Amino acid sequence: MGLSKGAGFAGLPAAVLLLFAMLLMGSVSGIGVNWGTQLTHPLPAATVVKILKDNGFQTLKLFDADSSILSALKNSQIQVMVGIPNDMLYTLSNSVQAAEKWVAKNVSAYVSSNGVDIRYVAVGNEPFLETYNGTFEGITLPALQNVQAALVKAGLSSQIKVTVPMNGDVYESSTDVPSQGDFRANIQDRMVEIVKFLNDNGSPFTVNIYPFISLYDNPNFPVDYAFFNGYSSPIDDNGKIYQDMFTANYDTLVWTLQKYGYGNMSIIVGEIGWPTDGDQHATLQYAQRFNQGFMARYIAGQGTPMRSGPLDAYLFSLIDEDAKSIQPGNFERHWGIFYFDGTPKYQLNLTANSNGLVPASNVKYLSRQWCVMSPSASLDDPQLAPSVSYACANGDCTSLGYGTSCGNLDARGNISYAFNSYYQIQDQLPSACKFGNLSGVTNSDPSSGDCQFHIMIKTAARLTTSRGGSLRQPVGLLMFLFMLFCTIL
């Protein structure tokens, strides 16, 4: 029940007023989102902040501390988690002075003078992934400790908490039953040390959970178990019923923390989402089904059998990133709920009263023209394979291949898509559509059905270098191009 207008606060003690203000500051019920920036043509930061506000996002997770983004967040009232990339962990772990310098430049400056509501510093991103072969295992905790010490020195440790986003593979259950959860044996001691440190400093445990990856990795994984609308063979864990992979995974973490005496520790779901292209399971329909299913639970304040009440979570991700590494899989560039130009991909209600996603406004595009394979060009031309290889290596061909949005194109369609991707990324430079006698520019849209031949947006900025997302498992560009050539030829 709210206070009536004009009731006034004059009679309340100052301490009560301060407590009331702190409660208001800490009360955020809206879903969060990840903003990755590995795009060849990023939207202006101010445009993206407007997308955030128009769609009601109240919390935001960043993968670094980009100055233009933080400046655009000034007085936005969006609560922010800034990130420190893994490649900075070594320096920060070996020098508290380096940590103090980073905090002064990337946190204190924006909190004190720019009105940016920073609440967390994410020290690293999934540093204990098995694919990193232990590279960051010995330096993550020291980096955490030094950043925490720097926040204490800056007088910000009560307002801003450190955390470290971990992939869900840092814990496991030998029987797939949540109550048997434990940290992975080879990192168990380090994980317990990190959890103790976080708990001692009032910091949350941040975990990234991806049912899609389980489906991608295992062809025998039951598809319905990846979603939220009921699975015919649920897990019964001593009377606790699990009908979806996310809930079981989350509670495996809860049981793991409880095993070591941290059963009440706060948990943040740092990343959760579903890609829309680049794999047979990465479809618009599946993404809408998963994200809306998750949002229905989120809006209802539905927790898990082990943790009742609302979750703290960040969707992954806001916008597609066409310059991300595709080592984990071609789907990596397609996690956004918006396309690269800020256009919504599908109907998604983020609140109970939502009418869907609000697109970006005032986006400017290049001319309506495309680079395609010349009608007179031959599929037997010896320059074809190296030309397509070059276009894909420097463009984005992840929408080509089996089960993708452009998987039904014929050989000429595949080649045209590759040429156009490179042409658009190169800002439609005339020289970017000169693959010998193989290509030419057309004003007729070659898009077909779900397969869209995009036109690039106008932007003053080019490729950024911050990291968005995670390296989960290697696949490789050369293998992808080999498969594509098999399809073409």
C-alpha cells in the first residue's frame, strides 16, 4: 500500500528517512539484460540506452567499462554491472595499485560525477571454463581481492559489490539430481575459497545457465526439458519435482552452496537466453518459446523448489553481435532479442502489461542495394571458392548451413549471401563487390522467406574490442567454410 499524495515525511526521523531511501534504491523488480558490443556497426550508445529505457530494463550487465556506454548511462536510473575482461585478471591479481587505478577510472569517476548507478563489478567472465585449461584459476581470487580492496579504499564497498560470473559447468551432479550437486572436482577448493570471499563481503554468486548449450552439445538431450512448459519425464529429487533444465541446474548450485555452509547466499543469473540462428535448434520459434517461458516465471515471481520468490536475472542478450568469435558455434552471433539494427526479432513481453518489444528509433541505413553473384558467372569458376572463403572470413556467413535461416538457399543464393555480407560490413564500398567477374550490385532485394539479406546501418564507429559472451567450446571457422563449400559445390 502506497503513501497518499501530500502525506509528507516531515515527522519522520532522519535515520528512518535514510533507511527508506536505501530501500527504494535497492528495490528493482525489472528484468536485466546483457549488452555485448562485439559488432562491426554498433548502434550509438544513446540509442541503445533509449532501447533499454523504452523496454523497461532496470538492470544492465556490461562485459567491460566502455567510457562511451557509461557516459550514455548518466542519470538513466539503470543499475549497472560493469565487467573486467579475463585478459586483465593477471595484472589486477598482481597489483592492488592497478586495481585502484581501474576502479578510479572506471567506477569512481562515473559514480561521483556522472550519476551512473553502478552496483556490481564483474571480475572476469566465466574464467573457470574447461576450455581455458586452468589459465585463470590461480589469479581470479587474487584479482577479486584486489578489486574489493580498491572499492574499500574508494569508499564504495557498501554500494558496489564484486562478483565473478561463472558458467554452470563449475558445478555438477553425478546422478543429475540437484541434491547431489558439488563443485567440479578439479576446481573444488578454489571455488570454495571464492564463495567464502564473496560471502564474507556480502557479494552474490553469479552464474550463467544455458539450456540451449545442453541441447547443442548432446543430440540425445530431451528437447522439451530445455523449456518451461512441462516435461513428460520430470526429475523427482526426494519430492522436489524438476520439469525443466534451468530449474534443476539452478537448484544444483543451491545444494552445492548449502553443502559448504552458504545456503542463504544471494544468487544472480548473469546470463540466460536462446539464440535465433546458426544451428538447427537456434530458431526464432525456440527463442521466443524459451525467453517468454522464462519471463512468465520471472513476472510471476516464481522461484525454484529450493529458492522460493523472484529471481535476479539478466537476459542474454540485447543485440546480435556480428563480430563475435564463432569458435563455440555459429549461433554465437545470434543471441540478441533485437537484430543488429535494434529491430525486435519476435514477440516478447517483459512485463505483465507489455505489448511486446519497442524497437530502436531514428536508425539510419545505407542505400537499398545488395552485392550478389553475377547471373553470368559460372559455378565452375576456379576463383569462386577463394572468393567465398574471403567474404565469409571477413563478413558473417553464420546464417548459412543446415538448419539455419538461410539453409534453404541454392548454391547461387549461398554465394550471394556471402558476397553481400562482406559488402555491407564494408559500408557498401564499390571495391567490396568486386570478386573478379563473379559479382555485381543489384537494387532488387534478394531476400527469400526467413532468409534476410541485410542492409547495414550507418554508424560513425567501427569494430569494438570489448568481449560479449563466452568461449564455451571450439568448433572453428575452417570447418564451417568446408561444410559451406560442400553445400555450394
